[in-house]
Amino acid sequence: MRKFIASVLLSVLLAAAIACTGLSLSTPARAGFLDDILTGPKTLIERAIEARSSSDILTDNEIVIKINAIMVDLGTIQASTEIYEQRLLVTGLFDDEELYEEFRDRVEQVEDVRELFWHVRYMSEEDQEANEAEMLDWTDAVELDARVGFSLIETAGIADVNLRVAVDAFANVFVLGRARSDEELQKAIEVSSETEDVGVVINYIEMRP
């Protein structure tokens, strides 16, 4: 959802930028120009540093497609995924224990997953109602996810294209991906933690130059 919101925002700003710059839609330089406008202190290098092979990205996409197919088969959309380099993060909240167990069993059988970070919970409908005041609804969770993502985008020194963010119903924020240095890793966690309304930040970032 965060990616959809960002895409809509980019489309709106893109139309305005075309009028201001006179650059044609096919001009490669315009993409970098707009990135620099949208991300403030961010440089084009920081935005484009996701040095992954197309086959690696394809494998990630294939894994996500398989998870989505499982959810379709089970008739549920109570979970969501983020993935980077076959390290799969699954979050969600189920009120049907049998459905929860079947979903978990089938996800664990998906091939090519290098690491699985399982943060899907089972909580009965009664318990969810009893804890409603402490939980985020879907809209609030999407909004918080977007705010953490934009905080990473806006911060110089963080290659946010290498990071994935997820938020659960309890305002826990999960950050998954790759940092090029320990400084970048710590900065990403700090920025995420300082975003308003964030609870606990769970770090699944690998540090690799």
C-alpha cells in the first residue's frame, strides 16, 4: 500500500514537474531530476543503489506471488509480506486458529525462501475486541507504514530502495533489507524509531558493503 501511495504522489508531482521543466516523458535524466526534487537531500546515487541482479529480484517476486496464491486459495487477506533477497517477512492477525495454522504450514513449504521472519498472530475475535483500544486499525497501520517509509526516503545517507517496512496492529515496525555500513543501519533504525506513533522497531537489516 505504501508503494501505491508513493506511486500516486509521484504521478501527481510528475505532471507538475513536466510543465516546469519542459523535459519529455522519454528523457532518462528527468527521473533523476524528479528524484532529487522529491527526496530533498537525497542524491540520485542513494536512490539507485539497489545493486541486485534481475534474477534475484525475480526470485523475490515469485515468492511473493506464491504467498499471495496461498492467501487466495485460503480465502483470506489477513496477512501481508515484505521481501528482500529471499528473506521473507510475514505479518498479520488471524481470528481463526485453524486458518492461521494452515497458512503458516503452507508458507513454510514455499521454496527458495532463505529466511522466514514470522510475525503473524492468532488472536480470537473476543480478545481483539477486548484490546481494541491498544490496536491500530487497518487505515492507521497503512498510514504509519507510509510515514516510516517517507522518513527513510527523506533522510540523507539511507539507500531506502534497499529497505522494506511493515507495521503490525500493535504499532510494531519491522525494517528488512540491506545497509551498506553500520552507520547507515543505525541511522535507519533511529529514523524509524523517531517516527511519530511508532512502538517497537524490529531490525532485520543485514549490513553488507
